[in-house]
Amino acid sequence: MINLRITPPWIHLAARRVLLNSLSAVAAGILTGTSAVAQQGQSAPTFADDVAPIIYEKCVECHRPGSIAPMSLIEYDVVRAFAPIIKERVVDRKMPPFFIDKTIGVQGFKDDRSLSDAEIDTLVRWVDGGGLQGDLANLPPVPVFEEQVAWTLEDEMGRPPDVIIPIPEPFTVPAGGPNWWMTFVSDTGLTEDRWIKAFETKPSADGYPVVHHATTSMRFPEGGGGFLSEYALGKTADINPPGTGQLIKAGTELVWNIHYAAATDGTDHTDRTQLGLWLLPPGEEPENELIRSHMADNEDLDIAGGQANARTDGYEYIEENIRITAFQPHLHNLGTRQCLEVIYQDNRRQTLSCADWDFGWHIAYNYEEEVQPLIPKGSMIHVTSWYNNSQSNPWAGDSRNWVGFGQRSTDEMAFSWISYYELTDEEFEEAVEERRNQAMTNSE
């Protein structure tokens, strides 16, 4: 899975969040001047030589003209003006958005956009050293991006989608209207069984501000089918891990569930969301069928008004041996953090991953192959989630109100999207043995 393919469905939400945090940072007076660096006897980094390479690699995919962020960070003058905010956001690891806790659980993730400690240190020393410009002749080239309406996986996959499936008709969300939960059914047009390598959900250009989430399921002609894709704020594309895929049969119908919410700009918006599929070559089958499902759901939520650290727990029994390839928390506006744990049959407990939560970024954390958790059948998946329904959370609405489970963003949810594939007992033992040998080799 690929978890951070940026397109602008939620510019209104992201901008509000960033700007609110920005104002708080400025008010706090983060910029400290040149004294800290001078006292340490270090030479201050410069924008041209030290800072621009970091920002161009990790930040300007969003922070550029016409993209989702409220300001561009390409030009020195703008970056210097926002230096206090940049320092505050990177020190708190709020930006770039990759919120996995690196002090606990399994470590080793694909598409890790977070800054290293050395990169954070460079940015902090640049701010504390006065935000020096340096020789602009030393600037790295400014990255060039495709237009926002392009398929974000097209370059990586080397071609446009093999199949593009839109919702049947455009849908208009009126200004000031209520939340809508719409079900649509689309014909895929497939005439033979195929395996899916990657997929991307893309609201139409006018529809981006009103598409809250979009999920799809497959309905096979002979009955059955299964879950296929999930799109939400800050997440648009998935690439299945090597050796895995999802079967889509000839004549399959695609069943959409789309949550629409009126835009904050006070105007009508018309959407025609599409799903793009990249397929394995005809006749090719993967070694394993990848499964995506939400696990350890807890719908018995009881979050009192004013409660700043509410906790919920959900559990799911694992009937087959599985290899987990990705963990993606799912909460709503009040969510602050989620942890994924496995409870083994002998009552041992192991924390797999924890991640802080921001509703503007639905990030799938994809494990590197050599650390993908191996879970024996008979184990229990345990998901713990935390919420802040107090005045300290600006997204709590009226924090005097009780909040429970529901579909609206002002309601709450508690589960994890888990990507995995099943293993036979023999395959599981082979994978465990390979992991043991790997550990022994690394320790030598």
C-alpha cells in the first residue's frame, strides 16, 4: 500500500488546522534569534545549503502554489517568515504528516515521510540562528509536480490506470446541506477475471471539497465479492505489496458508499468520483490474496463532555495465521492516538504500533517486508484509542456535549484498517524460521 498520495480534497480543513496552529505558534514566540547557536559555538545553517534540500524533498509536495497547504515554502522569503511555525511543527513532529510513534513497537515503514533527528536539528538551528539565506546559487532545483487532477500513481506504475470506473452519474452537494451517505453501483466492464496490483480513488475537481470518504466493494455475478478500497482525507492510493493482489472477476459490479458533506465555501459542488485500477498482466496470479478489513471495531463509545483523555478498547479474534502488511488508524475529530496490540494464546502481549491521530491525514503505515508482524491463529488483536472532548481540542465543537459512535465527523469511531494475507501452518512456520535466522544474522 502507498499511503500518502496528495490531492486536494480537503483544502478547507487542512488550511484551517494549519493556520490555527500557526497562530498559536506565533503567539508563543518560538523564534529565539541567534543566541542559541552562538552560545553553542556552531555555525548556523543557511537556507540555500541546508534547509532548502530538506523542505524541497519533504514539504513542497503540499506547500507549493495551487496545492493543499495554506502557504508555499519554495521561496526563501516565505520560509523565513514562517520560520517560528516551522520550528514548532517539526519539533512536535506534526509536519511532515507521519505520526507513527518511533519509540514503541515494530519499526521499519515504507514511504516514511517523517524527518530524521538530524533534519529536525538542522531546521531548529537554522531558525535559532536567524534564518540565514546563504548563497542562492547553491539552491537545489525546485521539484516539478504533475497537475493536481492527474492520477498520482501514473508515474510510479508507468502508465495510466488499466480500468477507470466512475460513479454512474454526477452528484451535486448543495451549499449548506446536510451530510449525505450515498450508495451507487457501477459496472466495471471487465470481461475476464483479473488481479489488482494497485488502485486510486479520485473525486472530481469540483467534488474534492465535499467528499468526506468513499469506499468500494465488489459484487461478483455469481454472488459474493468483498471489500476493495477505502478513501478518506489525506489518503488516495494503494499499491499492493509484492506477491499479493486482489481478485476482481469478469462482470463484477462496484458498490460505492460515499459520504458527502457541504463545502465551507458556501457554494454547490458537483462530484463524479472515479476508481482507477492497475492490473497484473492477463493470466498472472499473485502468491497471496491480500485482504483489507477494519478490525477490533468498538461501537459502544461513551465520551463525556469535557473528558480530555477518554479511552476505548476493541478486540478481534484471529482464526487463521496472518501476515500484517499495513496498519491504518481510524478515528474522527476527537481522536488523538491509537495503538495496535496482539494478545497471544499464552497471554503474552506485544505492542505492534502506536500512532498519533489527525483527522486531516488518514495514513496507512506500511511495514517493510522484513518486519511485517506474523500473527499465529488463536491470537487476539487489541486496538486502543484515545479521544479529547475538552476545550483544549479546537475540533471538539461544543465540548460540553457527550459524543458516541456515528457516521458524522462530529460522531466518533474506533477501529483499525488492517491489510494482511493468510498463511498455512507450514507457511507460517517457514516465515517464523526465516525471521529467526534474520535476527541471528543481524546480531552477528
